[in-house]
Amino acid sequence: MRWNLRLAAAQRGIWKASECQRMLAERGLVVSAGKMSGLWSGDPASIKLADLDVICVVLGCGVEELLIPEPDKVKQPDEQGDQPTAVSSSSGGASVTPKRRDGRTLPPV
């Protein structure tokens, strides 16, 4: 997904992150300068759904304007149809078989 806050805000005449931050605060969403920088730059670490609601109300837009799908960035399966292989340990030693603490055996594999 591509985060598109800056363009959505610009289309509504909001050109500065500080102006958007003030408008969000008026609606009860107080955003730190660091988080606002991430939201504005297009690289947010995370966003809560409740915060997304407030942003949509402030900008008068829908979620589809803020979150742009990028399906071409999703890894495609191998052409051979193989299942992913298990990661082996880098130590190269014998495999470890877990044992139950209560003395019972594990089910067959």
C-alpha cells in the first residue's frame, strides 16, 4: 500500500503539515511532530484505524484516497508451484526434538 496523505491534503488546499496537524488536533487527534512527519512524508510506521477515521473526516475523503493499493509489489509464487522450504539452522548440528515436560510422548509426525 502507498500512503497518500500529502496529495489528498494538497487537493483540498492544505499545503503544510503543521496546518494539517492543527486541523487534526481540532478534531481530537493530537499527533506528535515525529509522527506527523512520517504521515506527511508518505512513510508512516503505523496508523490506527480510529486515527484514519479522523483524517478522513478532516480531509473530507475516503480511505481509498489515502491508501493506494500496489499489487505489483506483492511477491509472486515460484513458477514451479513449489511450497516454501523450511529454514535450516546455520549451525549445521543435529536437529533438536522437543520433549514434553509431563513425560508424555509427542504424537507421530
